[in-house]
Amino acid sequence: MTADSLAQVKMGTEALALCIAGVLCERDSALLPAFRERAELLHHVLDDRGDHDAAAMLAAFGRALDDPAFKRS
């Protein structure tokens, strides 16, 4: 696989994981605080290791968890 293909696979896997986590939190709001804590921890780990794109995606997802526009009515 080329570097571009690996990057696409990595980003797709991360996006899928975040979508699954979002659905779980949506169905059981008790999971939300623990998920926020883990997402923040993972954001710092990714940022510290230099994976700024993945860290930025996690930060955006964390903001979306609090944004009423992203919540279903």
C-alpha cells in the first residue's frame, strides 16, 4: 500500500470509530462524560506524538458532542 492509501485507511478507521462512539453516547447519555474524558486524553496523546490531523479531528468531534446543532431532536 502507498502512504496515501494508508493515510486514507487510518482516517476512515478513526472516523468510523468516532461515529460508533457518537451513536453509543446518543443512545445512552450516561456514557457521554466518560467518552469526553477518553477523547480528551486521546487528543493529548495524538497531539504529543505529532499526529495533529487526528488530534484536530478528535477535538472537532468533542466540540460536536456539546453543540446542539449536532443533536437529534
